[in-house]
Amino acid sequence: MPLVIFLLVLAITILGVFSIERGERQRDQAMMGRTALALSSALERRASVNSSYLRAGAALFSMQNGVSVGIFRRFVSEMRFDSDYRGAEGLGWAPVVEPGQAAAFDQQLQALYGTDINLHPAPGSGSRTKIVPVFYLEPETARNRRALGFDMYSESVRRAAIDAAEEGQRPTASGPITLVQEGSATDAGFIVYMPVFSSAGGRTTLKGFIYSPYNAPGFLASATEQVDLNGMGAALYDDNRGKRRLLAEIAGPGKGEARVIQHFSIAYRPMTLVITSSRDGSLSLLSMITLLFGLAVASLLMIVSRLLTQQALEDQRALDWFAEQNSIRNSLTRELNHRVKNTLANVLSIATLTRRRATTLDEYADGLDGRIRALSATHDLLTQSEWGTTPVAAVARAELAPYAQGMDGTLETSGPDVELAPNDALSLGLALHELATNASKYGALSQAGGKVSITWETTEDGLARIDWVESGGPSVPRERSRGFGTDLIEKIVAHELRHPVNLVFAPEGVRCTLLVPVRQPSQFAIRARS
């Protein structure tokens, strides 16, 4: 029962923890969904605003005969691009240059920025159809200065975006690249190109591209300033044509496996945002508290139930013990009553028969005293054995003890270890007392040279055969009066032993054979021995 209670409470606790964890997962999933939507929207907004600036710049520059450094810088300054929209690296202008004009363009670069800036990579003979070098890039920082003069059309990913922007005449994002500004760094980035056309005489000519370079980690970090990740992780992927490539990642403090995927686009370029849960595989605080509380309650209930069960078992054992003791007491009372009645009956019979055979008061008193003493001696043996089995040898020694010393006759006893029941031992003791009394008065124990032999053995039918043989005493007369001892042995003892007694008064000495049942203790014991 204690184990059942423990398992029941534990099962309820585990069910509660499971429910809490499921609710936590659902809440976490909903929070990740909201965060993914908010963060992707923030990224789209930044890119959309930037694309609007590019469109505005393209409209402005298309109406100019040329894009001078003054016009470009005034445009960037009025847009306040560098202070309000920190997702991009800046705003740049890249004219379209014919390969034959590369040397003249290189001189323009050096005249504007110094001799350390030149067109790179240098165009080979007939290797390029056109050149799209970086001519302006604001804000003018040491980082952006690295990109000045770089021919973006010389690199395949940028070239593909430039061609797509020219064809679509709209802001177009490139695939993942490493910006020239990065130097030796390897952060991923991308560029959004907006083509600038001029119309003259009904003819449309591509003048160049206004563009914005993006450092992907910086772009993602700028969006998180508006959206709190709450410890969740975020990863930005380029997802063009099903090929997902990592652009930037913000790792969360945990190692959660749950995630939400949000698809969106930047300048017509498919992007994917993956939000990772802040939770790891461990249980939540509420689940841990519930589990520990449940285990504590289950353990406490198990201990209390165990104590109550033990107390109930001890009480039941006590009740069983009291019932057993009451049964033993009743049995002892009945047994004592039975044996007292038997003993009193024997005493009454002895007293009656002794009175009938006695001729004087002294003879009556001596006979009655000896026989009662014989009963007492046997009772002492039975008391010592707690009214259990009593050996035949012990009964014989007790009854013949008065004649073992100070007599000229000889006493011999021999036989195997045979245990008798209490009532049978009392009857045997009376018989041996009468035979010994008769032998001391008239038989082998009454003169020197007399001998009494008591031998016993067990028979196949579960009896003890006890033989009393006298020899060397006075000759037994053929004619003699029948005494009380004879009646006691042949009537009372034979009745108690439930077997006839063979008593022979031969001239050479008295012989007596008694058959005593050898019973198992379970047949007469009041209770089993401990």
C-alpha cells in the first residue's frame, strides 16, 4: 500500500509536469512566432526604406547630366542616411564605364581621392564588356574607403545582381558576398542595386547604379534594437532557389531545439529568418518546483502510510497474540481441571482401596502416604518437563530412589530412550511404586541377594514394553491374599494405559509386563514448544 500511494502521487505529479511543460512549449512557440514576425518585419522595413532612398536617388541622378561629388553628398546629407538607418554600410554610386575608358576613369579616381586609390581589379584586354566601379561611397570612412575603385562587375555574384537590376529596373539584392570593406574579415553581406537611366533624344542609356552595401550581422543586429529577442536566437539566411546559406546569426544563451521559420524578401531577394527557443531540454522552474513538491509529498505519504501499515500490523499481531494467549489460558484451565480431576480420582481410588485392605490405622496411613508420595514424585518429573514427554528411565529412577541405597538388594534398569505422555508417565509411576513397595516388603528387595531388573523396549505397533522381573528373593507362596497393589496395577493402571497388564506371581519372583503407548507430542501437548 505505501508503494501504491507513492506511485499514484508520483504519476499525478508527472502528469502535472507534463501539462506544465506542454503549456510552456505552446507559450514558447507562440512567443517565437511573434518574435519571428516582428523581426522579419523590422528587417523588411529597413530594407524597404533604404530601397525608397535608392529609388529617390535614381530619379534625381537620372535628370542630371552627370553625378558630381557635390550633388551626391548633398543628397546623402539631406536623407540623413548614416544617422537614421544603421542597417546599411552607406550609400554609393557606381557609373557604367566602357573598358576603353578605364584609364581615364582611373585618373578621375586619383584626382578625387589621391594616388592610393585606383581601379581594381585592372581590366584585361577584351575580358569585360563593361566596368561598374565604386566612385562614391558615403559616409566616407576608412572602412568604406577600401571599396573605392573596386569593379563590382568583375565578381560573379555582384554581376548577376547588377544584370538583374538593369533588366528589372528596380532595387535588386545580390546573393551572399564578402564586402570589400571587410578587408581580412569574413562576415557575410549583400548589396542592393538600383539602376539609373538617362533619356536623351528618345534613347535610354544606363548611366550607373546607386547602391547600398549591407554587413549581414550588423543588419540583423540593427533590427534587434527594435525587437527584444528575450534570450532567443536568430539566424538570417539567403534562400534563393531553395539553397539556404547563412548570412548572420545571433546565438541565444540556451540550446533550445524548438524553432520557428519566417520567410520574407529584401529587394526581391528571398530570405529566411529562423528563431530558436531560449529554452533547452531541461524542465522549467515551475515544473521543477512541481516535481520536487510532488516527490516530497509522495515520499511523506509513503512514510506515513508505511508507519500506519506497520502500526496496523503490530496491532494485529498483538491481537493475535492476545487471542493465542487467551486460547492457551483456556486450554491450560481445561487441562488443569481435567488433570486435577484425574489426580483426585486416583487419590480417592487409592484411599478407598487402601482403607479396604488395611487392618490398622497405621497400616492405612503408611500405605496412603507412600502412594501419594509416588504420585507426587511423578508429578515433579512432569513439572520439570513442563508437562511434556517424560523418559521411562526418569520415572523408574524416581520411584526406585528410596530403595537404591541402604538396601541389600540390587536394582538394574536398561532400555532405549523412550518418552511417555504425562498421563501415561503417572500411571507407570503408580505401577512401579506398587511393585517396588511389594518387593521391599515380601519380594526381592526384602532380603540380601535379591535383585530387581527393569527393562524396556519399543515394539513395532508404537508401544513401550516394560518388564519388571524379581529374582533371588523369598519364594512366592501359591496361596496368598489379593492386595490393593494388585488391584491398582491390574485395574486402574491397565485402564489408564488402555492395555492389559500381565502380572505373574511366580515362585522364583514376581514378573510384570506393562504396555505403554508411545504417543507423539502433538497428540497430547497443550501448545507447541517454543
